[in-house]
Amino acid sequence: MSDLDEARLGEWLAANVAGFAAPFGVEKFAGGQSNPTYRIDAASGSYVLRRKPFGPILPSAHAVEREHRLIAALHPTGFPVARPYGLCEDDGVIGSAFYIMEMVEGRTLWDGSLPGMTPAERTAHYNAITDTLAALHAVDYEAVGLGDYGKPGNYFERQVGRWSKQYRASQTEDMPEMERLIEWLPLTVPEQTRTSIVHGDFRIDNMIFANSGPKVLAVLDWELSTLGDPLADFSYYLMSWVTQPEGRSGVKGLTGDSGIPPLEAVVERYCAATRRDGVPDLDWYFAYNLFRLAGIVQGIKKRIIDGNASSTQAAATAERMPGLVAAAWEFAERAGA
């Protein structure tokens, strides 16, 4: 049994999802997605439902309507996203807005070191990820109807301001290096030369691969997507190469014989695909990405202190705060701070 009104949901699905046929069952996916996600298995096939969280939320947060709009715009271009089947903005059906998309069956790769693969397979998988990101950044967002999906310019400037505010709102102690970053980052923002759709959380475990071979079937979790500087996504993806292997995306020190391409090769491949003659000094971008992560982790830490975060994982995440801030400042110093 799920925590949704299945009778009302069934009526909506029958009326709004082409080809839907009952009977059906609903099961909630485990895991910490901020937008609760469910699998629906029906006589007509399998679907995924994403809804807003239960309880009061910030007006702009958890905007499943935006996610649906984005995948509905991208799907016809052939970019790998799940097929969208419908958006419901009537809170009366299950208590909040939600959308339905296809259930993409395949593999999720949680560990960036890709254990159990041959070196050639690892190279092919990483090339596929890099090419997928380049393809996203090549989408003509105006042509697919997303010209007003975000503000086109000053992306990093706005993000630095946003995450500084978020940090201040949830600050629990004084961290001198965080103060220095809040001061230094806005004064040194690199010039934005391109605007594209930005995923906002582009990493290996946010995509589904075919059951065999290095093909990306779907990129998931678009809740942070907007229009912005494509180097935001690309530098965030490259963070894996400067992050110690931790069983997640980190591959620092694992490139070479393993088949995982070195950072320089990834940059070269992405630049060739996006017709860039190189990327600027990445140290500023790495400092910014770690600063942003620190802002997110500070929010989790505050929720623990306020008694609103229950998981043991939240506590482990909060303990990363000093390391994130120190690493961010180290990159800032390399970038000339």
C-alpha cells in the first residue's frame, strides 16, 4: 500500500494517460529524493510518479511542474530522458502536484570506479556520460520552447549570492574560510560566454544505462535545472576527478590503466563536442562547486540541530562540512585568492 489515494489516482490516470489500463499497484522508491517518487505497475505497463513532498514547502522549491516542462521539451529532441505522460496540477487528486513518466528499465551505476568492468568498458561509459552532457548543452533551448526557463546571464554571480544567503539562513557556527569564500567568490566570477540548459546535479548516479553496453537511456533528477552557464554542469561533473574514491562518484587517482579517462581527456572530448577551444582555469569553478555543496550540507546540519532530519546518513553528511570548506578554500587559493 502507498501513501497516495489510489482510487483518485486511478481515475486521473485513466482519464489523462494515453493507453493506461488498470489494474495497477503503487510502490514508493526507497532513497532520499526530495521529491517523493513512486513506481506504478499497471496492466498497460510501468510508470513513474513524482510528486511534491508532503507538508508545507517553499514556493519555488520542489517544482515538479518545471521538471515535467523540461523533460516534455527535451524528449522530442532525442535527448535521453524518460517519456512524459502527463502533469497534474490539481492538489485534490493526491494532495499535491505530480507528473507521470515512463519507467526506464536499466542500470544505475552508483560507484564511479565502475568495479567489475574492463578498462575498455570504463572508457566507453565515461565517454558516453561526457557526450550526453555535451548533447544537453547543444540543445537549442529557444527552439524547444524553454527560452524563459531561467535567466540567461550572470549565472555564477546569482548562484554565489543565492548560496551565500542559504548558508547565512542556516548558519550554526563561525567558519573563517567560509567567510573568506563569501567575500572572494563574487569579486572573481569568470565571464559567462555561453548559455544552455543546465541540469544542476549532473553525475554518474543520476542516469540510467542500458542493461548491456555504455548507452545512456535517461538522465534523471532535473529539479535543479535552469538556464545558465554550461560550465556549471561541466565543472560539477569534473569534481569527480578531484574527489577521493568514496564508493560514489569520486575517481581521484584512479585514471589511466583503469580505463577511466584522465581529466584532461574528458575536457578535450567535451570541448571537441561543444566546439570550445578549451575551458578556463578550473580552480575557481571547483572552489565554487565545493562552496555550493557546503551551503547544501549546512542546511542539512541546521535541520539536524532543529530536530527535522532523522537519518543517520544526514549526520554523516553534516560531518563533511569542515572538509568541504577547507577544500573549497584550497582551490580558491590555487585560483589566486
